[in-house]
Amino acid sequence: MKIRDILGQGRPTLSFEVFPPKTEDKYETVEAAAREIAMLSPSFMSVTYGAGGGTSRYTVDIAAALNNEYHVPTLAHVTCVSSTREKVRGVLRELRERGIENVLALRGDIPKEGRLAHDYLYASELIREIKQSGDFCIGAACYPEGHVESANKTEDITYLKEKVEAGCDFVTTQMFFDNNILYNYLYRIRERGITVPVVAGIMPVTNVSQIRRICQMSGTYLPSRFKAIVDRFGDRPAAMKQAGIAYATEQIIDLIANGVNGIHVYSMNKPDVAARIQASLSEILECGE
Ligand code: FAD
């Protein structure tokens, strides 16, 4: 099923993300976690793509298992910055052959050692190419706090518009911990004529090293309410996990209450986290418009 049709149903959606392993020996563990999450019957699931594309086989295999064995609509991520056109086309062909109908089209981070290929500069080029083939529902990434390489948020929104005009059907946000940042962003992008559905990406922070890594990489704003949780519970893993899940759940309830229906949880291959969030939202997810 195409994700644009799921998002168009006028009711809250809850989806989960998994990431493939970096090495073969971890494949079974990751696939088992993905299957456990699929058994929760989320609205859809996404499978990320290893930077550089070297593990694209795992992305395709996990996405196909979720889609074809569990009948959970699946969104396969594909990045282009480190790949040749031939490689990207090969991955898309395989996704199509294995029944995947949805692709999140990304540029990917530029490797420290420089680009490994020069066929694509930006995600918009990949989106245009996928759109021409005509058969995928296409998603793209967006950044309520601005992408790290962008000079400012206005410029970032200009390039988001280019992606939408290139043919993307919906966008998913980078994580954020203050909903007001998203509300402000939605106002700004709607004002610029971007009308596609925006799926809010929510990260339940369940351990301290995770949040340190996130802040180093993306400069995501942490509200003082969130910092207090980390200060108080950061060195008590079970308490931190409970508080992190509760914080994410509260964020989601506020988003849905304010009309943001698409919720995508960065569940980090943790079925128990996904299950706890879903259980806390069981009635809320039934509320149509
Ligand atoms: P783009 O949209 O191409 O933007 C990249 C930068 O270039 C931005 O600063 C933008 O403003 C600027 N720009 C865009 N077009 C132009 C133009 N025409 N001229 C000048 N500047 C321009 N990474 C992975 O490796 N694997 C994943 O599976 C993955 N999944 C993700 C899922 C989500 C929801 C998000 C938010 C991010 C994900 N990422 C993933 C990270 C992503 O690859 C990086 O953030 C990457 O640096 C940017 O990718 P993009 O598709 O947003 O790039």
C-alpha cells in the first residue's frame, strides 16, 4: 500500500523505523527485532539505508520481509550521494521487484573523505528520477531546525520546496524535542506553499550516550524540561528509559491533539519501546478528525 494513501485517511498514524545491521553476523538479530515490531501492526515501517550504500542488500531484504510476510506497508530509505546512478537504479529495481511501493529519497551525509561518486548532488535529483519511473510513492527528509549545512531556515525551506516540486508525496521530519519548533515550521512551510503531509519524527531517548551523540551530530535543541530528565535519571538506565518513553509519548499526544496526524517513531530496533508507546496511545490512535 502507498503511504500517501495511508496518510490521507484523516486519522492518526503511528509508524516505526528500524535500521539494518552493518555486518552479516548481526543480521538475524536485527531482522528478529524488526519482525517483532511488525507484529504490532503499525501503520507502516521504514528501513534505513547505511551511509554509503554498502549494506543496501540488508535494507532491501528487511523491507521485503516486513512488506511481504507481515503485510506492513514498508518505506525503504535510499541515499544517493555516495552512489553511482547505476547502483541507485539497481536498488530501485530490486525494491520494485520485491513489491516495495514506498521510497524515502535522501541525499545522505557527505563522507568525511569526500564524495565517492558524483552522479547526484542533492536529494531533489533522486526524487525527480524516481518520479519519472512513476511507480513509487516518494517521501523526503525535512528539518524543522534547519539542516546542519544550511545557511538559514529560509534557504532550507526553499530547497524543501524544490524536493516537493520534484515529486515527493510526503516529508518526514528529523527528530525534535520541543513541539513548538514543529508548529512554527509547519506555519512557515505552509506559508511557502508546501502542502504535502508532514510526518513528525519522534525519538524516544532511552539512554544518555544516545542523546550526547544526537546533540553532537545535529545540534538539536533540548528544552530544559528534557535536560532535567537527563540530569536526574541519566545514570539510572531503567529510570532514564521509562522517562524517555514517557517524554516521547507526551510529545506525540500533544502533536495529535494539535492536528499533526502522522507520527513516526525512531524506535532504534527496540520492540519493547515501540510496544510501550503504542500501548499508551491505543485509544488516541482511534480518534479520527
Ligand atoms: P538534501 O535535501 O539534498 O539537502 C542537503 C543539504 O543541501 C541541505 O542543507 C539543503 O538545504 C541543501 N540543498 C538542497 N538542495 C540544494 C540546491 N539545489 N542547492 C544548494 N543547496 C541545496 N541518512 C542515511 O545515510 N540513511 C538513512 O536512511 C537516512 N534516513 C533519514 C531519514 C530522515 C527522516 C531524515 C530527516 C534524515 C535521514 N538521513 C539518513 C540523514 C540524511 O541523509 C542527512 O541529513 C543528509 O545530510 C541530507 O539528506 P537530504 O536528503 O535531506 O538532503
